[in-house]
Amino acid sequence: MTRPLETDFCVVGAGGGGAVVAAELAEAGANVVLLEQGPGHDPDGFTARPPEMLAKLYRDSGQTTTIGSPPILLPLGRGVGGTTLVNSGTCFRTPAPVLARWADEYGLELDDRAMSVCFERVERSLSVSEVTPELAGANAAVARRGAERLGWSHGYLRRNARGCVGSGVCVFGCPTSAKQHTGITYVPRAVGAGAALITNADVRELLVERGRVRGVLARLAGGERLEVRAGETILACGTIHTPLLLARSRLAGASGQLGRNLSLHPATAAFALMPDEVNMARGVPQSFYVDEFAHEGVMFETVAGPPAYAAMALPLQGREHARAMARYPRLAQMGLMVSDSSRGSVHALGRRPVIRYSLDGADLDRVRRGLAHLGQLFRAAGASEVYLPLPPGVAPGAARARDLRLMAFHPLGTARADARASHGVADGDLAVHDVRGLHLADGSVVPSALGVNPQLTIMALATRLAFHLLDRAVPSEQQGAGIGHALAPLST
Amino acid sequence: MTRGFESFIDRAPWPERVALRALLAVERRPRGARLLARAPLLSQALGATLALGRYDEPRLAACLGWDAAKVVARGRALRRAEGRP
């Protein structure tokens, strides 16, 4: 039996992009159905214990892995809030040179001024502010000391948090609900304005009639089928899953770009043994950055976590591992991420994504240089031992791709926006080129690596899309058109 | 192994799940460690996974200054006191 629903807008995915679009549309008076493949998460179920939370809050227990050289772990969130539920909360605006490049190479008119009104709106919704040194904790203080002694550019990160007490488990479910992920910000706003949120709704295909998308077919947890008929459909299933749904529906393939151009931020981290206690899990794990080498595509950000997390990430084995973990209170950690030039792809095998991605020579060189700089940073900070994620005896400059232990974050680009239908999947307004009635609102449309964490970019683009669908200008925050206040009702 | 660690393995994609279970079985055999030493990448992956489970044990974590239950209790109290979601 199929349950039918009719609505103005059907939004698929309640993560960083979909939740924003749904809230903005609903608050303007539109009828919205918001479908989420995963469950809603009750913060009372957050235990601050990594294995349990990886199983609960991440797709595939956080063990989604790319195929290529080297294999790379690509953790993705699942459920209401999407990856914003399990990210570190770092907020960067899209760097102006990146926007300029998008204009030149992809014909996207997203200049700094046009985007700033969207950024302001999102930042206010998420209570974005800079981490204080006190809240950042001792792990950040180590990185700061090293950067200052070396004269490297650095600073405290801006995050979407309110009332944070530095529980140290942002990526395992914030037990204080301080991190302002979309599951506790935009989704409640959408629902409060009348949107219907349906969780555990697995969208199987898009309904297409006479060259126009008319909604979606989904299967609910109990096996019931759901047909949502909508005037406009917005896909926000994330960079890995949006292209799979499009391909399954035989849409958006004309340019040949669907599922291609996958960009990641390959990342790794080093540990150091400090003379004094650090207690890395006390404070905000990702709170401090060093951007001295950002122009080369290498960015450093602090990372940290409880012993189970550190033990998994510590690049040692056997007795050496046990010896270092016994001194966990004195361990510091810093991550590096690379703004990549490598490109991968995603396609489906059955209903599972197959993600292909191999590090090119330029990115391998960035990782090598980044690791060398991390060693330098920790030694300048006074570390007595530095543990780089490399096999014993391998120096950073000699590392081969297969020597690296990489994770990656921030997948982008698999349904990239390009003003030219022959070069991209969506246009500058994020409408899919090949078909009417379908827009995209997630990282898949972002056409290149940003070099910084992308959640604000995705949310700002989603804000811009929502107001484009409403045929209204994004209200300026300075003009007093505040967040959460209903605008004049839609006339249609 | 904790229940959380079991569910961490159970919810992994099937190739990883099958591989991890097989490696765990090999590791428990008398000559398992020696066998695994011949495959450093596999050994490393297994070591990291086992370490995740081992250091999740509350008593071991407490020795290192981490009390998950206390962190959670503080979080819940703050949420309730301030009416957060």
C-alpha cells in the first residue's frame, strides 16, 4: 500500500543543506515535507563513548572507505542533522579567492557581497562565535605556543556553539546540546513553521512526468511506501548519496559529470608527548588553526578526544602504543588537512556507494610537507616525542601514498554546479540542468575544494536557494528581518 | 569487549565487518600475532580497532582521567537546567 502526500516543496535530507532549505521555505509559509533517511537522535542517548556513538550516529559505523591509493576512511553522519550532528562545529565562510575561481571557471555568480548576506543569516541562526582560549583548553595552547614560537599565522576557530562547556566529544554527540547542529536549530524551526518531518524515509526514486520532477517515492521503516507529490523537489542527501539517487532515477546524466569530480579534504593527525598535562579531551577538540601554509593547500586544526578515540588514532603499535597511551594525559594532537587537486568518483554497486579516490602526486607532496611542519610545530611547542602517522623509519619527505594513514572529510563536487549544461549537473541557481522541478542543496554542487570546513558554505548556498525558490531577496540581518520570524505568506 | 564495540563492528559495511571478524579470530589464535605481523597494513587496522574497544572500558579510561558517565551527566544537567533540546 502506498501512502500519498502532496506538498509545495519536498526536501530530501535533513542535514546541513536540506534542513536550511526546509526551514526557510516553511517559515515563509510554504508547505514543506522534509524526508530523512536516518532516525532522529535523542541527546539522552549520547554516551560520550566512541564505539557506541560511531555505530549510532554515523553511516556504516564511520567506516565508509574509499577505494584507491591509499584507502581513506570517510566518516559521514546519519540521521536528523546529518554530518552537522557529528562534525566539530568549525565555521569558515567560503574564501573569497574560491568564489572568484568559481565565477571564472564555472560561471557561478556567487561573489562575496551576494553571499555575505546568506552567511550572516546562517551565522546568526547557528550562534557562530570564536572559541575563547579558556574553552579551547590545553591542547590548543600547545599548538598556539608552537605557532607563536615559529611565527606562523594562527587563530582560534569560529564554531556554531552556544553554552559550550568543552565536553570534548563534539564528534560523538554533544551531551549538552551546545553544538548548534541543524537537528536542533533549523529542523525544529521547519517543524515549528508547519513542515512535516518524516524520519527513516528511504527515498528510492524521483517521480518524473513530462520532463519535470513531480516528487519522490520512499520506503518507510515498517516497509510502507510513501509517495510525495511536490511542485518542487530539493535533494540534499549529501555528496556521496545525491548522485546515486539521481543516477537511480536516470536523471542528470547528460553532462557526463554526475558522480565525478569528487573532491575531499584528505586528513591525518600527529600526536606529541608534552612535558605537562594536556588532557586533550578537556576543552573544545577543534578550536585552533594554523593557516601559515593555507596558500599551499595545507591547513592545520587541533583535534582531540577521549582515550578510546586517541588509542584508535595513535600511530603506534604494540608496546610503544601501550607506553604512549599510559601517558595519555600528556598527549597533544593536531590534524592536517589538504585542499586537494585529486579527483574521485562515486557510483552504486547495488544500493551501496563505491567511492574511488587516489591521491595524486601534488596532494601526496602536500601531505608530506604538512607532516614535516606538524613535527616542527610540536617540537617548537616543547614536545619530548612526536608521533607522526608513518611507518617506523619513514621520514615525511620519503612517504609513499601507501605509507599514509588517511581519513577524509568534506566530500564535495559529485553533482557540481556549472552555468554550462555541458559541464555541470546543476546551474548557478542549483537547478538540475536536464529536468525541471529539481534543485540540489548539499555539498555535491560545490564545484571545488574549499581548503576550509564547508558546512557554512553549504548552508549559505541552501539559504540562497530557498529564497530563490521563494522568488525573494535574502533579507539582510541589519534590516531587522530576523531569523525565525515568519515573512509575508506566499501568494502562490 | 563492550556492547558498544560489538555494535561498532556489527554496523560496519559488510566487507569491513567480515574482514574484522576474521582478523579478530586470527589474532586470538596462538600464532595469530606472528601471522598478522606479516601483513602490516592489516595488523595496523586491527590494532586500531582493538584499541578503540580496549580503551573504551570505563575502568581503563578512568585511569587515564576520562569519565564518560560524568561528562554525560554534566551535559544532561546543563540541558535540563537551561531548557536546551
